[in-house]
Amino acid sequence: MMHIYDDAGKDVTIVSHSRALGVVMEAAKELEQAGIECEVINLRTLRPLDEEAIITSVMKTNHLVTVEFGWHQCGIGAEVCARLIESEPSSHFLSSSLCLTVPVSLSQF
């Protein structure tokens, strides 16, 4: 289950969830002003992960950025990238993916 905030994006797919989504939406607005159209996907559930929607979007944009608050390894972004690489149409993807993570200490909550 996920929600696409802007399915008109043709330049980059941005996948995020939870609190990081606010940062992503601000970044998407700034990118739009620079002429870069984003397709923002909010992962509302992590299990099951809507691989089909992500793959369909990345096949359209050819670029993937995942954004989350957490650690780079073993995160949802890493899982999204791994599933994309392991997917059947992986040879279609022309560019690499990028995982952006912001480590958050428990003291910030």
C-alpha cells in the first residue's frame, strides 16, 4: 500500500515514508522550481512493500532516490534498491539509485 503524491513526475522517483516524507515534499517543490519533475511515493506500509508501483515509476523516470531517517545499511531504502536490482526488468534501468539517510539519535525524540 502506498500513495503517489505526484504521478506526473517524469524525471525522478523519490520513495520515502514516515517523518522523512515532509523533507521530501519540500525538496520536490524546490526541484520543481528548477524544472525537475518528481514522482513522490509515500510507502504507507512496509510489509507488504508495493514493489510493482515502485518498479513502474522507476521504469518511467529511470532515476530512484530513497529518503529515510535512519541508518544507511539495513534500512527500507536499501531494501527498495535491492528489490529493484533483483527485479525482472532491472536491465531496463539506465542509471544508478541513491539512498539518502539521516541518522537520528533517540535523544531527538
